[in-house]
Amino acid sequence: MKLKVGVVGTGGIFKHAHLPGWLSHDEVEIVAFCDAFKASAEATAKDFPGTKVYEDYRELIADPSVDIIGISTPNLYHSEIAIAALRKGKHVFCEKPDAINPDEAQKMADAARESGKLLMTMRNNRFSEEAKFAKRIIGKGQLGELYTGRCGWIRRRGIPGRGGWFTTKELSGGGPLIDLGVHMIDMAMWLAGNPKPVTVSGSTYRKFADRPDASGNIPQGTFDVEDLAAGFIRFDNGASLQIEFSWASNIEEEKKFLEWRGTEGGFSLINDKLSLFTENEGALINQQPLFTTAAVPQHTANIRHFVECVLGREQPIITPEHGVDMIKILSAIYESAERGREIVL
């Protein structure tokens, strides 16, 4: 018997990231598509004969034949749909971020606990070969105590969907911090053993929203989120993390990076290239691991892990509590930027 999946949100992130994951598992079958723009759901369903089409997610989650709800809508609707689906007895896999504020993230976690169903939010960067390798050596103590790090994702010019929901705070919850920050902050915390954040300080900037793009086109639509965020996080184990995320800034080139420094060694993961920094016999050593096996695409690996957890074969490495801590951090950075002071969580 295959697990039956109903999808809410049939836009680009579903087609490029979620769909290949669902299709990759032999024990999963997509049986329904739902989108507020019904034409999008209908167009997607044409490639899957016999699937149902819905315009209202409430009708989909009421379908007793559906076991799993996959959510790939604008951020504002993640918590609403997830909570309703969990209360209807469905397992839920949701695109990041978990929610647009901590209260909603906590409600999602509560609904998962009360329902006994699995809730997991996309954290695909944990599934790269580089991240998994770093996790293994950290777990074996080879880097010693991780005490300070930094992470970020900075773009020279890379504003997504300008004038659409990405740049509309009501729908997205924020700019590059909530869009890109979820990925890198989560991976940094996971590699460090998921310490609890205790204080946060941050600044945000909106400098490119009203400028013409590279082609000279004048911006249209809403742009009321930041285009750059920077900050500093302290954790309950004494570790600290510097962060920086931008959609647009005057830098040499786009860069995605993560570092942790430990007492016995450190590492950097820059644009998906892993380097280790240790010492041996009085010499400083730089190492670059080579991965010879073909990697499963990260989004696909994340969804396959979710399915295996639903089937009881694996234990979740991504929990609703991780999502609550993440959204608390992001919300506190925005609050710190607005108030001009450090925020205690």
C-alpha cells in the first residue's frame, strides 16, 4: 500500500524541489493537487492522470484517502495549512520557513505533538554530502569544542520575484534573512548539535528596493522587506555565530558560506566546497575531502528521509522544535534591528 500525498501549492518550488522527491520514492503516490490559482493545479494534474484537483486546501485535507499533505505555498500560509492538516490526522511536509512568526511555529509544533503525526519542514542543506561528512567528524570529536562560527548567503544582485510575494512582508515574513537565512543558520546549528539560542542582535537594510534593475527597468509592485540583514547569535553552550544575508549588495560575487572553529580543528563550507583546518605533528594542515559517489539531490534526500520516518524506518533529524528555535531567531533579529538593541530569547 502506497502513501497517498496531496499537494498544496503547485508553483516553482513544488515543481523544481518537491515533485522530484515525491516521485523518487516507490512507496509514495501523488493523488491530489491544490492551488488557490486552480488553473495551476489543473495544469500540473494533466501530467498525472486520475489525480484530483482542489482550489481550497480545506477540501483536500478532508479527503480520507490522503495520508500526507505537502505544502509549498507562500510563507504566510504554511502554519495555517499545516495546523489544519495535522488536526485532520495527516502527516505534513512543509517548505521552509516553518512560519512567519514564533507563535505560529509553536502552534505547528503543538499540533504535531497533539496529533501524533509527523511534521517536518524542508532543511535540504543538511543532506549535502559535505554537510553529512562534517557532521560525522564533529560527532566523533575530531574538531573538539565548536565555540564560534559564521554563516551567510550574500548576493550581488539576486532579488527573487521582485514586486511579488517574496518582497511583500505580509506574505513572506521578511527578505533574505527569512529566505536564505533559514538554510545556513539551520545547518550551522545542526552541525553544532542544535544549541539553544539565548540572545540575538541584528541590523537590516533596504537600499536596493527602489533602484532600477541591471536592465534599467523601474521596480514595480511591493518591496517592504530588507535586502540585507546581519547579526550575531549567542547560544546556551557559550558558542556564538555571526550571520549575513543579502539579495543585493556591492560585493565581488555571490557567496554561500559556513564556518565553525573548534579547539582541535575547524572547517569552512564555501559555495558547497568543504575544507578542513587541523594540525598534526607540529604542522598546520588543510584538507579538502573528495566525494566520489553520486549524491542524491538535497531536496529529494530530505523528502525521502521524511517518507522513511513516516514508515517508521528512520528517526527524524529535523523536528518541529528546531523550527520554533529558528523562527525565534529570525523574529528576534528583526526586532533587534527595529529597536536598536540586543534581544534576549
